[in-house]
Amino acid sequence: MSISFRHASRADVRAVLALLTDDHLGATREGDDLEPYHAAFDAMAHEAGNTLIVGETGGQIIATYQLTFISGLSLRAARRAQIESVRIASHLRGQGIGTAMIADAEARARAAGCMLIQLTMNRSRSDAKRFYERLGFTPSHIGFKRDLS
Amino acid sequence: MSISFRHASRADVRAVLALLTDDHLGATREGDDLEPYHAAFDAMAHEAGNTLIVGETGGQIIATYQLTFISGLSLRAARRAQIESVRIASHLRGQGIGTAMIADAEARARAAGCMLIQLTMNRSRSDAKRFYERLGFTPSHIGFKRDLS
């Protein structure tokens, strides 16, 4: 399968939302109304280094991830690339798309001068843990979240 | 102790670096040359929503953290606030400065419309884990890192 990755356009928001929902955690926590998702897409466009990527094959969007470049002082002023909201269409999992997607993220991170790539994964995604370890990621950190709503 | 938190200026970079180094992990992984740290400070200034905060008491910078607002589509288009590089001067730990710092981050996150506040912590910081749990953070995620250097 040949997949190409590119920056999402505003017209892709509906397809990205469908992928976010096509997931055992995402199924219950997303909404139907596109308006807040379009607003978030517009907000991202105003945050330099915060990008939404889609993976396409045969004109269909079948994967997505968010990639954010974050400059900072720590680790000898290392710029970081952060991956978030990784999704692959459920009927296409286990075919190497995830590996291609992380390779795409890594290439973009290197091009942006990042020295580190990072992500957090919900503990319930046990298959994904093995996947990231296979790709050379170290589970060195604990990821904390706190709801502000 | 009365602490005030404010955005760091470029002139604060040296003091922030001293705090980054005043740490059992940071002691070995930071450099002496200020130039890359100043460059990172300037890069942050071009990334909307990426801010460096310092805590001051009696004209001395005694704490710092980085706060980044990240818009995104997932979780009903929730904007996130991400805390990074939290440091308190070693001789002032255990006096409630951390709690004040997280409260400051939370206030800034809410003012920026964030629905979620998140951070990762190196597993070796076992005291910090209890600290964040006490403040209502849930250790729901595994944080992965991969060096690109």
C-alpha cells in the first residue's frame, strides 16, 4: 500500500474526526458537531509549529497524527517534536501504516531541527506500547493529565 | 514566602539555566554556553502559546516552568496546556512553591481556554509522582522519548 502524508486542509477535518472516533477510546469522547473541530483547526494554524498531518491512499484519508514542534531551554536547548492523536483506520491496522507514519513524523522533526521526539500513550493501549518500543522509543516517563473542565 | 510568577525575559535565561542545572537529572545534561539557550528563548517567542515562566521572591528567580498551549482536534477539540521543565531552587523545596507554581499554570491554562493540563515526569522522580497525584493529576499515560541526535 502506498501512503502519502501531507498537511491537512480545513476540508479534511471531517475525515480526521471520523478517524479519531474510529478507536476504542475515541469512540465515546468525540462529538458530532464539526464546528468546534473546525475552530480547533483554525487555532492550530495560528500556533507556529503545530500541525495536523493526514495519510492518504487512493484519494482516501486513512491515517492522521498531530505533530507539534516545541522549542525550550532544557536538554541543552533541545527543540522537541511531539506526536499526538495518532489514528489509523481500523480496517487497515497491522499493515505497517503506523511505522510509515512515525517515519514521516521523524523526517519532519529532523527537518525542523528537533533533537527529541516524544509522545504519550494511554496505558490501556498495550499493543501500542510494544509498537513504540520496537521503533526505538523509551517508556522513560509517566504521563499525567488533569481535566480542567 | 511570597512568590510572584511572570513571563521570563531574555535577561532571565541565565537564572533559568542555573535552575535547570540545580537538579539531579539536569546537573549532567545542560551546557555552560548561554548562546544556544538564548537562541531557544528567541525561538519560543516565535511559537505562539509557548511560554517560559519564572517565579520570583525578593528579586531572586527561584523557580521556573515552561507552559505550552496546544490546540488540537481530539477530545472534542480540547486545547491543552502542557507543563515542562519544572524546577525549584534546591534549597527552597518542600515549602509549597511547587503547589503555587502548578496553581499559576492552571490559572494561565484556564485563561487560555484549555480543557486539560498535562505533563510528563521521568520515572526516577518518585517524590514528584506523589506531588502531582496530590494535586489531582492522573498518571494515566506512558511517556515515550526517542533521541534524534
